[in-house]
Amino acid sequence: MSRRDLARALLPWGLVVVATSALLRVGDWRTKVDAGVEAAIYLALLFPFLARSSARASLGVLPSPHRVVLASVFTALLIGHFARDARATFPFPGWTMYGTRESPDTLVYYRSEGIDAQQTRITIDEAQLFPAVDGSSLAATSRNLAAAVMRPQPRADATQRLTAWLTAIGNRYNRIHPEHPIEGLELVRYTLSLRDQGKSGPVAQPVWQVRLRGNSE
């Protein structure tokens, strides 16, 4: 297998990686273009390694069906990495272990806040409501559902799932605290800048609110 033959064989797969990564990346068109460009750069850097005579010889002796399977799996891995949408590319997620900063400049966290009849807000700790469930799993559920709703183009069932989740939390709270029930529940996203050591204080952004009497917004 010559380098030209290898390039011709890899070109369709490379185009699939670039196009699919851009289409599946969540965000505006600039973000999607960045995903495609990033994928193209990675593929360009990878080609010299595959073009080495030893690699070409190894690929050349493989039967055609084996090469197709190998290329398909490798393509799925790359798309999962560049698209960064684990739901769309499962079971091929992004490799973010070494691609995400360990200490971001902004801390992001979510809080469930109950609203009683006097419109007083009560911070609710899901870990106390569901002691049998790991607290980090509960926090991750709220974070993931909120992220799905806040996307530029949320999925059709994103709001339904978040509404059901918040309703379950509110109903559970009212069963445990019948002496002071809440009428609604709101999920709030807080961001805290770490550049000034938190002196500016957290900034609240309401994500979604449900009424426990069956009305949601």
C-alpha cells in the first residue's frame, strides 16, 4: 500500500469525522466550525504516523473487512472526542481527562430552592432528602439536566425530565416537612469568580421552576 493509496482510503473516513464532529458539537456555528477544524488538525497530525512504511505494511496485510471494522471503530472514537456530546455518541465519549483545566477561573454549582406560600426561599439539600443515594450522583443529575435545558437547541424531552426531577425533589421535601410545605421549586445556577478569591460573590441564574400543584414554567 503506497502513501497515495493510504491517503485515498483515509479521505472518506476523515471527511466523516470532520463533518460529524461539527454537526454534533453543541453550540453556535463558530463552535461547530472550531470542532471541525480541530478534528482536521488532529487527522493531519495522525497521517504521518500511519504513512510510515511499517504501519502501511501492517495495514496492507489485513483483510478488507478487518480494515473497515478498524476504521469504523477509530472513526467513532474520534467523533466522540471532538463532538463532546456523550448522549449522541455513546458509548464513545470525549477524552476530557487531560483536556479540561483542573482549576477553572469560575466555579459553577447548582442549588434547589423551595418557594413557600409567603414566597420565602428555602435552600434544599437533596442528600438529606435521599440519604440512600450518593450525594455526588444527585448533584450530577441536577447539573446534567440543567445543562441539557440550557443548550441553544435543547432536546425535546429535556424540560420534561428536569420538571419531573424537580417535582420529585419538591414532593419528597413536603412529605418530610409537612409543617412547612413549599408550593414551588426552582433550580438556580450559581457562578463564582475565583480570580478575585470570591470577593465579588456568586451570581445567580434561574434555570427552571416548577409548581408542585401541577403547573410548571
